[in-house]
Amino acid sequence: MYFSRLRRTVCLLALASAACAAGAAASAQTKPEARRTPQRAKDAARHSNDAARVFREVMSVPERAIPRELIEGAEAVAVCPGVLKAAFIVGGRKGDCVISRRTPRRQWAAPVFYNMTGGSFGAQIGGSKTDYVLLFMNEAALKGLMEDKFEVGGEVEVAAGPVGRAVGASTNPTLDAGILTYSRSKGIFLGASLKGVAITPDNDLNEAFYGRKANELVAGLEDATVPPAVRALPLQLSRYSVRQRTRRQRTGSR
């Protein structure tokens, strides 16, 4: 009788221990989701939607759009909508950026959130909002996104990207640059450039929405799943990639 009760107690303790372990594992797996408050989810969705809208508008005029061949060849794309630049002798910028990079299968990964800040000196008076699109063309250009602060034009060569349908990669020397930059000004401003601009991770939002920091998200591409709330930008990038367009043409011709 005694040994029977002892065995029963040991079994109950083992079951309780297993249940606790399972509960801890489940808690660890759901921790990022649990931190995704409704407000932070709305913030992430708003940033992705704004970036998708800007990218769609930039690409809506083929004669002035980013060549699709460059988008297909890019390793990552950053869209920074409505960056505010105000200046009186000393200039400064402040805005949000949403960056999606390629997975090993050349899909567009879940967007990661960054900030754009910086300034410049010179004879400039005015203020404007400008939309920026940056194409990261190689792995060297991507390394900066893994850091706490990435200065545009620092160790990686930056050039103004070509526009239009007829631009060929073999005819333009600026395509050797690691980052190609595009801008669309919503106002008149003198001296607009990306000199002295820094891109830093918005880890408050990244950790609140994903449960991970920007460098972990950019490096961790094993999981290509994009949360529904932030699919807008990856979907637009896929829409204007050469490979995606060719696939639609083949499907439509059947």
C-alpha cells in the first residue's frame, strides 16, 4: 500500500513538472505575439501601408519610375515616406523608414522599421517633405542595417539611381554603387541630398511587433512568413519585380 501511494505521488509530480515545462515553452513561443499590443500593431500597419502607397505612386508613371530590373536585382528596398526637412542655414531631417530585404528564395521578407535622421550645413532656407526610396544592391550595402547606426554614403558608395523604362544596367556607371537613391519632393527646397543622413533601427516598434530587434530580423530570414498587418510593402515590391511580372505574363498566356 505504501509503495503504491509512493508511485502515485511520483507520477503526479512528474506530470506536474511536464505540464509546467510545456507551459513555459508555450509562453516563450507566444511571447512576441503577446507583446503585440493593438496600438503597436496599428503603428506597424500604418508604416507599412504608407511605404506601400509611396512606392506604388513612384512606380505608377513608367517613364519616371525605378527600372524594374533594378528592383529585381536589389537585396533590400527602403521606403521613407514624408521625411521632414526644415532648415535655416543648418538643415535637418526626421522620418520613418520601412525596409524589406530578400529571402534566400528571392521573396520579400517582413518589413523592418527604421528611422532616418541627419543634417547638413549650407546656404539653405526653407522646408519640405520628401519621399525617399533606397535600393541596397549588394551584401556589403546590407551590412550597415545590422548596426545600431548606418550612415548613408559612409563606407558604401551611394549614387542617384536612374529612372525610366529604357535605362540599361550596362550603360550607367552609377549602378556600381552599393546603394541607389531616389527622392520625390512634395515642396520646393534647395540643397536636398542624403549627405550626412543616418538610418537607425526603430527597435521600440520592432520589438513590440515582432519581439526581435532589427538586426535579428534582417539576419533571420529562415522564416519568410509576413504578418498580415504589414504585408502591404512586400506585396507592392513583388508586384513591381521583373520576375513577378514575367510569371503573371506566362500564366496569362496559357
